[in-house]
Amino acid sequence: MSKITTKECQNVEHKRSWQDEYLKWICGFANAQGAVMYFGVDDNLEVYGLKNTKKLMEDIPNKIVNSMGLVVDVNLYEQDGLEYIEVTISPSNVPISYKGKYYYRSGSTMQELNGSALQQFILKKMGRSWDDITNDRATMEDIDRKAVEYFLRKGIEAQRIPESELNSSTEEVLTNLRLVDDNGFLKNAAILLFGKNPLKFFPSVRFKIGRFGKDEADLMFQDVIEGNIIQMADRVMEALQAKYLVSPVRFEGMQRYETLEIPKEALREILYNAIAHKDYTGPDIQIHVYNDLIEIWNEGTLPEGYDENVLYNKHSSKPRNRNIADTMFKAGFIDTWGRGYKKIRDGFEMAGMPMPKVQNFCGGVQVTIERTRFMQMSSATNNGGNFGGSGGSLAVVQLSERQRRICNTIKDNPKVTVEQMASALSIAKRTLERELSALQKMGVLLREGNTSAGHWVII
């Protein structure tokens, strides 16, 4: 049996016969990048042949145009006495449905679009994004002027907004940012970026941060960061620095330096990405902090065809929320040339740390950061022993009765202060401080976060 030369790939399909169920495949291809389908050819590219080709040459285009309004090219070919049909489907610039349902070809699968995915798809086909939709429940009274002024100051500092704009009214600023429609209604982006209480309109404008022990079931403590998203990254960074991350202290002469364990600007860039590209119809942004790694997750997968390798190299910017991205660009927070991950890569390379892992996970994007500096400090204080959520060997240490009491107190309340411990254990503060220092040198304790808002970690 003879073969055709065209190989099957994402945009080429081979079917041994025609069946009406393939109409939804044609719908899916039209909604995606288009395709060429061959009927009468099997997966091995062998020409199997069709019967009643004259009738099919009339039926196929008529069924496609009648059920979907699509006009496609249908061609009849013959090879070694066997006839097969080629159907060329061009990508449509409007959403196409088949029997009231929307299909989309993604990779090698045909998907039926529903809910949020369908909404995002239709908006994209219309050249719009979800944050561009107007919200008739919101008024200028729902906008926080302080957030607008914060944005203006940041934009002026970044030299992306002229200094003369500082005294512009709230209405003028939002209009210039195209966050108000022709009828004066606020768009979703305006409420998210500058709202006094965005949760009043959208239930998932939050960052959830959790500190975990061995696994996700071992939650030690948590924070929920709420409010407008233009200031969200600042609030999250404050919480992470105060309670969740370690800042090793070093001295150069008489000067004291504290350097965050994660490259600060690279971490901020990761947070900006999570905020700008989040699907705000889905759940909250989540940060899981473990002993050995940090996971930052936001709803909404990477653009089609994008993965970690693409992101860390030269690529085009494809923002999910165009208005949010444009405003954050003007504030100096993000770039519009797809260079954000280059900044992340440069920051981690300069710090000598492994690149964060980026992947689609559970309907969103997850960035995983290894806590190498935390691990190094833990290992150093542990006389060479291994430490981390993934297991390892620990040095065996002998504790005094007082040291065991201190550890038990910390187990009950990792955020306990020195003053509270001294009072509860009836120990002089200076004596307690010496014991805590000894426990840290022995590799039993590690202080995470700052003095006022941090906590103890028992290694």
C-alpha cells in the first residue's frame, strides 16, 4: 500500500474514514491554529482509500458550513487507484462552536472549553482580556487615592511617568491608564489595582503564605495578605522577610549587613509575575515555605508553547491581563519585552543558587525555589549533618534539662519571644540568651525572620 509524505503532527491529522464526530475536531482546530486533515489515510501514512468520495466532497463542506459557519478547502486526491480527501482548516479570528459547545485543540488533545477557560478563550478571540471587562457595581468611591499616589510615585521614580502627573486627579490617572470605559464605568483592572477593598468584588485577591514542617499537613503558621495588587508585592515581601525567610548577618569592619537568603530583586520579580499573570477568577496565590524549598503558585497556566526553557531565554511577552501588565510596567515593576525571567536568572546566578523551577501545575504556574542558603546554615550549625524536608542524617547532641525545656517551649510556640520564655521558664534573660546561642551553635535551633516578627525552627 502506498504512502503519502505528510507526517502527522499537532496541526496535521490522518483518519481512515470520515465520521460526523470529526466535525468537533474541525471546530477545535479552527479555534486554535488551524490544521490539515486527511481522510482515507491511516496513522502510518498509508493511503487506505475512501468510498463514495463524490458524495463526501459535497457532504463535508456543507456539514461544516451549516453547523459552524466555516468555509474550508476540500480537495480530492488519488494515489495508486485509491482516493483520499484533504480538508484545510484556517484558524478563525472569532470563537467557533459546534452544537453549542466550544472545542479547542491543545497539543495532541481535543478539549471542550467550559467555565473560566471558555470565558478567557472568548475574550482572547475578541482581542480583550478579563481585566478589561467593565464592572457596573464599582464607582470612584471604591478607589483608594493612596494607592493611586503610590503608583504615581513609583512610576516617576522609574521615569515611566512624567513628574507633572503627580497632582493628577484619580479620574485622570485611571482614564490615562485606560481603566475607565467610554461610559465612565471602571474596569476590573482598576478595582484590582487600586481598590479600597477588592475582595468586595473578587473573592481571590489574596496571597496565602504558609510555613510548613515535614509536609503540607504540618502547617506551623500562616498569613493572608489582602488589598489592592499594586502594593501587594511590597506587603508580601515584608511578611516573607519578617517571618518566613532567613537573612544571614555578616560584618565588614564595623558595618553590619543582612542579606536575604533569596536574591531580593529576583524574588520580587517572581511575585510580580504571579500577580500580573494570575487568573483572578480562580483561587488565591499561594506560597508554601518548607525547610528546603519555597513554592509560589498562581492560577492560570503558561501561554501555549511556553515552558521553563522558553522563559529563561529570549521570548515575547504574552500577558494574561493586559491592563494590569501595562499599569505595572508604568510603575516600573515589570517589563513588556519578556525580560522578567532574565532578571530572575541573573539574580540567582549572581547568588550562586540553582535556577527556580517553573512548571504548569494544577491549573496554574508553580515556581519552586531551593533554599540553599538556609540549608547551608543549617548544615553549618549542625556540625556537617544534613537538614531538610526531604530527610537526611542529623548529628546526635546531648541536651541539658534546661535546654530540653527551652526546646519544648519553642515547639509549643515557635514565635515565642525571649522575654516570654524567660518568664515562663523562670530563667534570667541573659542566661536564656546564652542557652539559645549554644543551641544554635549545636545545630538544634535556627532563627527565621527578624527579631520582632520572626520565629524559631527546631532542626
